Amino acid sequence: MSTLVGVILSVIIVILILLLTMTQIKKGYEYKHTIDPLPGEDIQEEKSDIK
């Protein structure tokens, strides 16, 4: 009987870890990455505004 309880607890733990992993993967794909402009691009934009 104790073996059956161990198997059931193991299955519950595996399912819980799987659900937590899927949640974190979903959050990772929803994250919006931003890119900082290069320092040279700021100077070029200022020069184009002057003309």
C-alpha cells in the first residue's frame, strides 16, 4: 500500500513541476525585448534634424 502512495505522490509532483515549467516558458515568450540604439545613431539623427 505504501508503494501506491509513493507512486501517486511522484505523479503529482511531476505534474506540478510540468505545470510550473510551462507557465515560466509562456511568461518568457510574452516578454517584450527592447534594443538600445547605438551611440553613433544618436549623432546621425541630430545631424539629419539640423539639415
